[in-house]
Amino acid sequence: MVSSKGQSVMKRLDWYLLRLKERYQEYITSNFLISYQKSGRTWLRQILANYMSEYYGYPYAKDMAKLIGPVRAARIIYSHANHLSGGIEYSHRYQRRLNGKRVLLQVRSPVELMPDYYNQLKKRVAIDAVDDMNFSDFIRHEKYGVSSVVEFMNFWYSSRSQFEAFYILRYEDALQDIKGVMTDMLRFFKVPIDNELLHKAIRDTENKTEHIRENGVSVSSAGKLISREEGQSGNGQEFFYVSEKDRLYLNTALSRLDTGLGY
């Protein structure tokens, strides 16, 4: 029977081995997709995984950095830069490890992101600090609120000169033209483009996932910010009523976003 001290040592060893594996994967990987949580990454990641699987004949793998052995497909690491647990300080440390890499920054309007992020932390991640927090308090929270999203996006945009190549992918653009956005992503990651396979990958992803119709494109169900006088449209979305004071606070935070990000 292993003693409690021995179990502690084994846990620390497992932790160090996991970190070592992650560092090695970063070392051999040239392509990174960075995003704040709830920026629509899962949707695009599934399309990309479907496409890569079809094009290269590999088993379906959402994490293209973990393919074993020599591979023809581009290795891609997807990361939130651990902002949830480590904050912007972790992003600074992570960014230094990506100097000379190809970085795609996926973004979404911080204001529109807030309802989904609130639900994520309250219902899925179940963070105690958020559990008793109303939405109005949440958007103002120092760690989780809209200002932290703006800070994250501004930091990665300001770091763009440190990378071999840098590209901004806006979630809103994907809603309008998913095939065009995916084509740009493939081109950035230096993945050969087969239009027929890309169309199939988009169709297959939509067939496998529950979606709602928005802007003519199927997207994951999301929250929506409305004022009380607007009422509900009954399209299956969850509504977050915001006061004029809340809306002013959100818009003020949005005004601090670097205009180069396109908002």
C-alpha cells in the first residue's frame, strides 16, 4: 500500500510529466489558435477536424497537436491561454513561448460573449464565486467580467509582431460566411484546400451538432442581451435582461477594445 507521502510524490511526478508533454507538443507545433472562452471555437474546431480527417485519412481528432508520430497534417494547438485560472499573467507567460510561431486569434464581441460565458461558469464549470452572482454583477467582476475579455483580446493583438504570422478570425464573420472563414483558416495554417471536402466537413459538423438558425448559418444556441421593453422573440434563446446602466457599462468596456480587432 502506497503511503500518503508516496501518493503525493506520485501526483507531483504526474503533474511534471504532463507539463513536460505539453511543452514538447508546443515545441514541435507551429500553429496555435488562441481564443477567450465562448468565442465559438468548438464549432470551427469540429469543422477543421472533420476536414483534416477526410483530407489526410487520419482518424477524427479535434486536437491536431496530439497525433502520434510523423504526420503530414499541420499540427495545431488550441488554447484559451489559461485565462480562467491564471488570468492575464498566464497569457503573458504563454505568449513568450509562442514567439516565432503562427498564431490565429479567434475573437467575438466581448459584449455578446458575456451571456454564454456567464452560463458556462455558472452551470457547466460551476465556479462558486459565480454561483450566487447575478448577471449585472458578473459583467463587472474583476476576473470574469467584460473588462477581462477586453484586456485578453487587446494583449494578444498587441503581441502580434512577436509571431511568425498573425491572423484575426472573427466569430461574427464565420456566422456570415463559414466557408470563406474556414478557407482563410486553412490557408493560414498552410493546409491544402479542397472545396468539395470543405463543404462536406461543414455539412457533417452541422448534422452532428444541435444548432439554431442565425444570420442564415447554423450556430450553437446562445444567450441574447435585450432590454426589458424589447420582450422575448421566442426563438429558443435564453434572454439576459440588462438595464441602461448595464448596457452603458458594456459599451464603455467595448470602446476600450483596440480598433484593429474590428469592433
